Amino acid sequence: MAAAALSSVLRRDQCEIVLVESDEIGTVGVGEATIPVIMLFNRLLGLDEGEFVRKTQGTFKLGIQFVNWTRPGHTYFHPFGKYGGDFGAVPFHQHWLKLRGLGEATELDEYALSAMAARSCRFDRPGSDMNSVFSTYSYAYHFDASLYAKFLRSYAEQRGVRRIEGRIVDVEMNAVNGFIESLQLANGMRIDGDLFFDCSGFRGLLIEQALKTGFEDWTHWLPCDRAVAVPCENAPVLTPYTISTAREAGWQWRIPLQHRIGNGYVYSSYAISDDEAAGKLMANLDGKARAEPRLIRITTGRRKKAWNKNCIALGLAGGFIEPLESTSIHLIQSGITKLLTMFPDRNFDALTMDEYNRKVALEYERVRDFIILHYHATEREDSEFWRYCKYMSIPETLQRRIDIFRKYGRLALDADDLFKEASWLAVLMGQGVEPEHYDPLTDSFDLASMRSVMSNMRSIIRGTVDRMPTHSDFIDRYCRATAV
């Protein structure tokens, strides 16, 4: 991703971009689900959506279905896009809260086009008409992360990036300022450089092993420290959404691709053994497993600096927040796009680096809080794992948002939050955080008019969904991949 992005904005006569990779080293590759902002990254590169989806065996994603998170047997949906449309002096959901309090219990999902389309396994691209209901709708992708990497590698090489196959065995440092000067490969090759990107995964070969940057551990808030992953055969219906199912010691993901379903169990090794977790995963697949389950050890948290001296850590080298809301690939994208707004010269200005680190840290912390919400706001006490999550202390920043919402249903968000109002509303309400009151300004709107507007919204969404093609039909028409 870094090589592709830099090759799309830097001229070849400005600098040389060298991509060092080793096919000997495996990748984690669980980041097969994304969130809508990936479209901005693909647009930066000028990618054709149909080609991208075909080359990565991709499907479309309208949100995430959460099963058993609030309590066993309970399900809710986190849709991409918006709920309804604001009218009157308050946000849409305040009108819904008022009518709900009056006993008019329509589902929140009935006001989200993406949620209702997902429920019917339908998909279509939104148009450009901002007055259309599609202006409230958004989507992302499921794709094979290894195929996406190959796709971007080819893109980068076509734009002049020089790829070197090799394994790094030593990092040479400047004795005066501590900057990285060169990389030594196992084959004896030495690669000099001015700016280095560490994409070496949890090892942090440059950012940690060479530069000793330090790591801020968040395991006490996000206690899952293992994942076991396995692909399986596809199910008859190609669903346009991810499924996240809470288990007794963590949760299981289900990500449908064109050629397979990606599955994994994210769990705490203190609550279940690796063998038990693998057995639980294998017993809950849609079809025959296509490989042996693969164990991944994880630590949630972030480097104390994402940019240290002349090294920028991306992906797992920079930090890890588990894949519950599909943010792993986004955080790579975000690290790259933030850099493009403050790209250095050879002087490596300290203020620039500090500002980059401040923004990266803030984004990690806000994403962290959103993920913690899923674990903490639960009624479950049926296992030691869930009891710990329910009663653990949480960051003050998250507690404040919960408290404000619980009082009057207000969403205390900042303009640059990654997850917007609809996302927080979906998870707060979905996980049982009930407001005590609705915003008092809601009473300034005529009740009969309110009912009419809300009814009209539901009717428009139902009619729109009925006219949409099925997810499978859309893929067949525009972006069906060659069978593999």
C-alpha cells in the first residue's frame, strides 16, 4: 500500500522507491474486511473498481452483523451510511427515540438503506444524486488480502517502484544521529535510503528492534491475545456483510469472498486453550475447511511513536487493534495519507514528526475506544471472559461518551472521528446502552408530522431495496472473478 501510494504521487525523478519483500516470510492476512474509507485510497491510486474486485476475488460489504454480543441469542447490525435524514432542530435518531418511548417500536434498521439491503442480500452502487436515498448509503469490500497485496505490487512496479526479493538480516545506523542508513539483506545486498517504512509486522524490525521505540500495551482493555484462522467453502448465498459472533472466550469472524469464506476465532488464551479454540472454530464453519487452522499471536496496542527518526511504522509494525470493526487495513491507509500531508525533506523537521505522531496516536486511541465499547457494554456474565469485560475499568474518554449518550441520547463526537454518528448509535443501542431521555428540543416538532416523515422514510427505503439486484447478480454483472 505504501509503495503504491507513493508511486502515484511522487515523480520518478524526485526519488527512488524500493520495495523489499521476502516470499519466505508469511503474512498475517486476516484483514479481508474493510470500511468505506478504503474507496478514498483506491481513488487516490485511480483504481478501477471492477478490476480491483475481480483481481482480489472480492465482494461488497454493507456493514457488520453482531451476534450474541449483548446477550446470547441477540443480534444487531452496524450499517455503513446513515440512519434516516435529519429534520427539525435535532438529529434523526432523537425523533426515533421519542416515538420509541411512545410505544411505536420500529426497528432502527428500518431507517438505514444499507441495513435493509444487507438483510435482503441485495447490493447496488449509489448514484450521484444527493437528494436520493442512496446519499445515505455507503459500502466497503471483502477481499483476499494477499491478492490485494499482489495487485498493488504490480501497480507500484508499473510506476517505477523497484522490488527486491530479500530478507533483512541487519540494520545499519548512523553513529551520530541514530538514523537508519541502510539495510543488509541475507544475500549480501546493501540498500541505502533516506526514509524507511517498517512493514515487518509484529516484529517491528526497524521501529522496535533497531530504534527501540517502545510499545503501549492495551491488553488490559482488549484481552484477546490469539486468533486462529481458516478458510472454508462458500455457502449458497453470498452475503454482503461480515458476521461477528461472540463466543465464550472472544468472537468469530465470517467474511464471504467470491471463492471462499474467511473465518477466524479471536480469543483470550487465559480463557480457552489454542486447541479448544481451533476446535470451536472448525465446528462452526459454513462448509468444508480448505486448510488447516493457523494460529496467530497478537498484542493490542501501539508503538509510542509511529514516526521515529527516519522510520515510519505501518500496519502491525505500528500497532494492532483487533479486527472487530475491520480497521487494520484502514490504519495502514491512514498512516500513509497522513504522511502525504506532511511529507519530509532530508532535514526531518521535528515539529512535523511530532504532529504526525500526535495525529496517529489520537486515531488509534479513538478506534480503541470504539472497539472496547463492544466488549464492555454487554449483559453477558456467562463466562469469566465476559465478566471481566463487563466490569473492567475503561478509558475516561470512552466513559464520557457513554455517559453523555445515556443521559439524552446525544453523541459526543469530534469532527475527525473515524466512526461517525451512525456507527456509535448502532453499537450503543445494539449493545443495550439506553438513553434515559431524548433531546428536549425534539418536542418542538409536531408529532403527527414526525410520524408522517418517519413513515415516509421507511417506505422509500423498502421500495429502493425491492428494486436493487441481489448481491450475487450484481457481482455476476460487473465484477465476477475467474474461478480459482
